Amino acid sequence: MVPSDTLTITDNRTNRTYTLPIEDGTIRSMDLRQIRTSNDDFGIMAYDPAFTNTASCRSSVTFIDGERGILEYRGYPIEVLAEHCTFLEVAYLLLFGELPNEAELNTWIYEITHHSMLHESTRKFMEGFRYDAHPMSMLVSTVAALSAVYPQAKDVQNPANRLHQVKRLIGKMPTIAAMSYRHGVGFPYVYPDNDLSYTENFMNMLWRMVEPKYAANPVLARALDILFILHADHEQNCSTNAMRSVGSSLADPYLCVAAAAAALAGPLHGGANEQVLKMLDEIGSKENIPAYVRRVKEGHGKLMGFGHRVYKNYDPRAKIIKWTAEQVFRVTGRNPKLDIALELENIALQDDYFVSRKLYPNVDFYSGIIYQAMGFKPEMFTVLFAIPRTVGWLAQWQEMLTDTEQKIARPRQIYTGHRTRRFLPMQERETAGVVKK
Ligand code: CMC
């Protein structure tokens, strides 16, 4: 009798039957390779552009149930972590799998705090950018440049060495982010202040002017901390996949994080929060929403901050962000864009186009409105996403490096081009018509 946890496939080309094991609701693509029509047939592959139905790893970091709108880090619901923890506590959880006790947390905070300075050559490197450089471009390039500052980071198989780089990266990301902002506005750089918490120090490096000591507004500092918790990891998204893919070649973690941040910069991923603000500006007022939604439905652009590859329900992070927005607005005053956003959400969630496609607001829909109220320019939004996501990237990178099943990431292709053509000397070639003068 055939075991029940198997899949039986009949190849109608040969009439042969194969029985493949099912483990965790998954068959192994390599098990398909045995399905061949002849000895010199390569065997069947799985074709999955954009990995819409392919598990690339086993992971115990983050759980998402997209149908039910559930997000958990290491088994803890995101709502609980956002309510009770600080960002660095959650960072510890993501990286090491358990919540720290008080002594562990204090040591962890001390170590991250003492890795927040940049080498002066890195500061000068950042000064070399044009005055109008996008802060995300500066962040990606500067993180990559840290690879030159810390050549010993190449020893990625050494756990102690890895941990050292992990602390450096988490410590330095806010410093690089803040410098990328101050460069754009022409303010002098502010060095880290070790007396302050992670987010307070970030605010200090962003906004301190001539006062001898920066005092962050506690409500805004907590809101930023919550936003950092919400953005810390999100399993195998585009940037995490980039982190794992580049990391699988054993490149050093600075190069891997730069690659992941580059993936995050795109408007379909972390860059969406900046696009949401542009969209709300373009809409301008509530009366223009129906016409805007109609244009989206006719295929002219997308509703930025809506839809998700995994969530087919309300993004649980978007709910917490809405609550956080209320706290922030009590301090900063209400961002008028919130009313447009709320009305847009309202209209979209009653519209069959969005309902039938299960398109709900995602994390980026409301985060930009809060960030703007706090005084951030839209160009900074994706940088704000990259700071906490660095923790998730590093947790996933460590998991990948210690997973004995992983190898260098190297997908297959279905080749659609020409085969072995006769080479034509220049005088025999016709106009290719590709490059026009
Ligand atoms: N506005 C209008 N239509 C949409 C949208 C949207 N925001 N998102 C998806 N659709 C439509 C899409 O055109 C398609 O329609 P049809 O079936 O008629 O062809 C259908 O919904 C399914 O969409 P898809 O493009 O196949 O879905 P995907 O899983 O490939 O893409 C996504 C997911 C997030 C890239 C996409 O929803 C999108 O582009 N959203 C806007 C950008 C955005 O907010 N990105 C942030 C994502 S969350 C945070 C993060 O990852 O950083």
C-alpha cells in the first residue's frame, strides 16, 4: 500500500508512475528530476517565476498566516511584542530565538550602543555624495563601503566573528541613516550619544542642533520604537531573499546587507511608503479619490500601500500603525493626509476590484503619514524601514549559514534563445535594428 503522506504522479508521456514523499505540505523539487522520458532527458523541473509557490528554506524566525492576517516573531504575536517590548529586545529575540532576561538585555543594549560610531573615513566617504543624493542610495553605498573598513568580516563561518559584525551593523545603521539625512539638509553630523536609547539616539543624530544634550519626546521615541518592531522581519520577502541569496556565496555581511537594502529600495517593496505619500499628494483632497481609484482600476498605476504577496487579509502591522498614528498626532497635530488615506481605504475596501483581489492596506500605507508628522521627508521613509529590517536580514542570514541543507543559491532556467548559430562576419550582417543613431 502507498503511504498516505506521498504524492503519486503519472507521467503520461511514458505511463510511468512515481511516488514522492510529502513533508510539511511540500514536495522536493529535486524529486521531480527522476521523472524522465529517456536516460539522456534532464528530468522535470519546477517553473516558478517570482517564487510564488516555492519554499527556499526552512526557517524558525517569522511565521505569517496571510489568510488570517497573523504575524509572529519566534512564536510571539506581533501585537504582544509591539505592546510590551523595546526594539532592541525584539532584535535579541529575532537573532537568538528567545527573549532576553534583564541582565542579557542590558549587556545587549550596551554592546549595540558601543558599536554606533562610524570610522571617520566612512563619515568622509558620505560627505563625497552630491548634496541632493537620495538617502537610500547613500545608505546602500555606505553599508557596502563598510566591507572595506572591516575586511575581517569575510570570515563568515566563524560564529564569534559573525556576531561581532551583527552588533556593528545594528549599531551603525541609525548613524548612517541620520548622516544621510543631515547631508541632504546641509547640517553638520551629530555623533551618537551613549546615554540615550536606540531610537532616542537616532532622533538625537537626526535633529540635535545647538543644544548641549538632546531630549527626545518620549511619545515619539516610543512610536518610532514600535514602528521599528513592526518592520524588523517579514520572512522570505524580496530583500530577505536577496540577503540569503548573496549570503549563500559567503560574501561578507556588509555586502549582503547592502544587497538586501538595494532590493528594499524598490517601489514595490520598501520604497512603497515614499510612493504612498506621493500618491496622497497627487490625490490632493477627498473629492478626487473616486476618480483616482477609477484610474487605478482601468490599469493606470497601482494603489500604493495596498496589496501583498502573502497577506490576503488586513496586514496586522497596518492595524498597529493606525493606533500608533493616533499617539503621534496627539504630539505633532493631525497630518491632514490621514483623512485622505482613511477615506481611500474606506472606498477601496468597498470596491469589488479590491475586495475580489483581496487587496488590503499593507504596512506602508500608514507608516509614511506618521513619519511625515514626525518631521521626516518622504525620501527618508525607506531608510527608516532599512534600519530595523537589518535585524531580520541578519537573523535570516545566520540561519542560512548554519543550515546544512543550504548551498549557493542558483536557480535553473528554461532557455528560450537561439542554439548554436553560425557566426556571421561583419560584412554579411543585416541591420539588427536595435541601436538607433
Ligand atoms: N493596486 C491596484 N491593483 C493591485 C494592487 C494595487 N496596489 N496590487 C495588486 N493589484 C492587482 C494586480 O494588478 C493583479 O490584478 P489582476 O489579477 O487583474 O492582474 C492582482 O491585484 C494581483 O496582484 P499581483 O501583482 O499578482 O500580486 P503580487 O503578489 O505579485 O504583488 C505587490 C504584490 C505588493 C507587489 C502588489 O500588491 C503591489 O504592487 N502593491 C503596491 C506596492 C506596495 O504597496 N508594496 C508594498 C508591499 S508591503 C511592504 C513591503 O513588501 O515592503
